[in-house]
Amino acid sequence: MNAITRLATAVSLASLFPLTALAADSKGTVEVVHWWTSGGEAAAVKVLRELVEKDGYTWKDSAVAGGAGSAAMTVLKTRVVSGNPPGAAQIKGPDLQEWGALDLLAPLDDVAKANNWDGLLSKTVANTMKYDGHYVAVPVNIHRVNWLWINPAVFKKAGIDKAPTTLDELYAAGDKLKAAGFTPLAHGGQPWQDSTVFEGLVLGIMGAEGYHKAFVENDEATLTSPKMTEVFTALKKLSTYMDDNRAGRDWNLATAEVIDGKAGMQIMGDWAKSEWTAAGKVAGKDYQCVPMPGTAGSYTYNIDSMAMFKLKNEGDIAAQHDLARIALEPEFQYVFNQNKGSIPVRSDLDMSKFDSCAQASMKDFQAADKAGKLEPSMAHSMATNLAVQGAIFDVVTNFMADKNADPSKAGAQMAAAIKSAQ
């Protein structure tokens, strides 16, 4: 049974229930299911809420923390099965295609045309937001996933004079940090975090082409290749620089360890920058952001987007459209992305208003786009559906938890798990 069939089965009961409109004021309500719940993320989404409310609409917040969105998706499916979908939900990548195939998403073509979305967005971003050629979601930002975050003060104390650019340099930095009494690599032991590190290693060791074959095409020969064995060997090595008590730790708590000077580095997407910003730290001074060693020139992206569900109440539909319009307005794009740590989806904004990390991210995004080295993040639901992603998560996390795991067997295990999930 493929992923779309499973999803269709899960929500088919919705036909037994009427689509109930949400309680609304005179202008309409938009309920938003999302997982922007950390300090920096909460500050970012608050901006959107205030702008919607400024237009006279009611924002009903349905935030669901944890699991890089998996918990929120469980809540969303339950809502749809009960015939009570929210007005909008944070849905990304291939999952938009699955919801679109079920004829549950509301088209946004009128809003898109009126506000020139095709002219403002890169083709990569625009195509990700469409189902069957029609906009069904609005993008709010672009995250770069393959970042390494560094506390330079900790590096100095450990006798490290420059950021690592290769895996060997990363290992050397880890050894010095460990010898100086620091946690070399802050990490939270959750499946999506494990796979964030793993996909970075795939990109660094196998290149953009190998990454694409593994995570977008799920090519068995690539998954079982000697290069994949090399990736798992590197993953085992990196895990020795992580805290043994990391199990279950949230990503922002791992970020706090680097901010507080207890750890030297973290491999994490640029939403980590929102925590540095919230702590009053300055990019390029209090912290450094560099591409994960081995991945310079390539760019794994995670696009946050909000899909609109079909509703019947005209006021609520108007609220949806207002939300979609605001999400691409310069005012929101500037403030939201400055808070979130990401970069704008619009190509016409003044990046001098952003910090050095964001400026580097935008420059690298545009360069990778031209060079054909933009790759959708597997760990963040951009490369494949949730079923295949879950299969990869299980293999990677089980591998990291087992100190006796054999890197030469892990690729075949992953290929088999993906095949079963498809």
C-alpha cells in the first residue's frame, strides 16, 4: 500500500461528516495548525498572527510541539478524519501532493495571481507549493539545513583557530574540544535530529548527485554502495563526539548548550539561529555559521509553508486568503525571517537588513540554484513522503543507538526499509 493510499484510507471517513466551519467573528477566523513552538519560532509566528488580526480577522492558534512536525501531522489527520479541518496547516514538500490528491486543499491561484507569486518566487519554491499546476500553499521562508554552528569562545579555549571545512578537520576539532572538557557536538537524540546529521554526511561524502539518488529517487544501488558504508562509518565516528545522555533532548536545548559555552558545535538547520538571536547574540561575533564540513557549494533546503484546507464559510475563506497574502508581503517576510533564522522566499528583498549568516545563506541558495545543487531535505519532509522518511529515521536512529552496529550492513537495511514503506 503506497503512502497516498494509506493517507486516503485514513481520511476517507471524512466523507461521513460535514465540513464544519470554525466559529468566527464578523470577518472570519483562520485556525492554524503548526509546530513553531520554540522561543525564536514562537516570536516569529506571533508576527504573522498580529498582522492577520490587524486586518480584522481572528487567528486561532493550534500549535503542536515536538517531532519536527510528526506530532502536528497526527493531530491534523485526526482533525480531517473527524470532518473538522483547520483553515491552514504547516505542511511541506511531498506531503502537499498527498493532501492535494485527496482533493482537500483549497486553491490559491487568485491570491497568487493578484500578488505576482510566479514573479517573486524561484521556480524551485513555486513548484513545491503547487499541486497539479495550482498553488495550494503559501511559502513563508527558506531554511538551509546543512549548517554547522560554532561558539568561537569555546573554540579558542580548546585551542582551535578556525572553523572546520572537512570531516577530518571536524574530527580534529572534536578531539580538542573533548580534551578541553567540552561536549564537542551538541545534539538531541531524536530521530529527525539524527537524520539531520546523517543527510549532511550523505551530501558531504556522496555529493549532490548521490544525495538526490539516495533520498529523492531512493535508488537501491546508491543506498547499498560503498559510499553509503562510508557515510555510516562517519556517522558512527561523529556520534562519539556527542553527549551519551542526549536521548530525547529537544534541538533548542542542544543549541542552548552551545550558546552557554558547554558545547563547541551543533549540526542543525538555520532555525538554530533564532535561539542565538533570542539570547541577544550577534552573528559573526558571538557565533559562527559555516556549511557542514564537506558540503560547501551545495544547499539542502527546508521550506516552511502553510496549506489551506477547503472550507465553506465565506468569512473563514477570506481569512485564509488574507493569511496567504500577508505571508509574502515584505513586512512579514523581513520580520518573520529575522526572528526565525531563515531567509525570505521573495527574491527582491534587501538582504542588508539581515545578519551575516542570512546573507551567506541567500547567496549560497542562489548559487546552488543556478548550479543545480539545491537539494530538498529528507530529514525535514522535503524529499520524500512521511512513510519513507520514517523508514530512514528508524534505520539511522537504531544505528546510532547501537554501538556494535555494522556500517557495511546499514545501507542494505535502509534500502529494505524504504522498499517496505513505499
